[in-house]
Amino acid sequence: MLEQTYYTFFKTSSGIWGTADRSIALLEKTIEKVIDCSAITENTWIRAIFETETGELFIGTQSGKIHVWDNGNFRELEFWNPEKRLEILGFYPIEKSKLLVGTTHGLYELNLSSKQMKLISAENFTAQKVFGSNQSVFISSPSEGIFRLKENYEMDPIISNDLIRDLNPISLTTDSENRIWAGSTEKGLILIENGMVSRFTYPELKNYTIRKIIKEKENLYLGTLGKGLA
């Protein structure tokens, strides 16, 4: 491994890609592959990763660029050309050939078949985290709250940011019942259901921020900063 801390992950048929600041690694029970990304991360760092059906890797950076790793080489994605300078915050695939790109200046759709991009939100909207499941896709904005993305790309408000100011956005996820879970920056867990917010606290996690949540049936798996997996 070239770095010790990996921040974002994308699951594929061949394993899980993890991103550090300046490298990416493919994990499958062991370390299968490590790619040095220093050539594309001078004065910036990696924010997002996605693997296409043909095996190309899309790598989004804080400087707002999307690089493609293909056959051992990096190149910039030729049809990614936003008009405004921005930062990439995350990727979220919605169809086999479509990818949502969350940025500091809008939410974009990339059509990988037609090789086109389009802005599908207001340009002053910050799409901090795109998450969800086959049932629903949600968008988190640090200033406005959480929205459900409709098929026509209109956004239905779910909860105002005023009610979830302690929410840790990187931990946002949904469960099989389409409820939204997140860690709190203060303590414990946040559950959002039908426009209502519930909070759960655990004494043993009092001083540890929850960064990752996986809910399977009746079990909650919590990845924490400083206490490992709970």
C-alpha cells in the first residue's frame, strides 16, 4: 500500500476499489492491485472512483477533473467540461451507462454511451453526497438538507438542514426499508424516516464519530473513527 488511509470505496465484480489522497487500491480479501496516482494529483487529491463495464476507472479529484485509467495510462475524460470551476465530491451510478457527479457547483449526469454531460440542478447547488439504492436516490446538500431525486431529475425535499446540523454526510446510507441512516458529528446515530428525525446514543461510542454504516436485516455495522468496527 502506498498510503495508510483510504476514504471512499466502490464495489465491483472483481473486488472493492478504495481511494486514498494520491493512490487507489483494489481489495479482494487481500491487496490485488495498487495504482500510483501522483501523476494526476499534484496540488489536489482524489475524491471519487467508478469502474465502467469495460474496466475503465473514472477518478474524480478535488480540483474538478475526471481522469480515466485505461490500459495502464491516465487521460482526462474528454466530454467532462463544466463551465464553472468546481470540486468533485462524489460519483453515483444510476444506470449501466449513466453516472451522477456531485460537485460544489451542481449535480451532473454523465451519459457514457452518448459521451455527453449535462447539469441537472441549479449551478449554485452543492451536491455533497449522492446515495441510495435501486428504490430511491437521495442528494445531501450542506446548506439545504436532503432531497429525493425523481426520474425527471426534480428534487423532492426530505428533511431541512436545520434539523440535521450534526449529521456526518460521509456516513449517509439507506436500508432495505428505504430509511436514511447517518452518524452524528456530536454522538450516536441519526435515523430519518417520513420526515422525522430520531437519534440513538451509545455510551461506548461517546467519543468516536461514526463514519460508515451498513444495515443488514436486524444488524447495524458501524465504522468509527478511533474505535474500529462496532
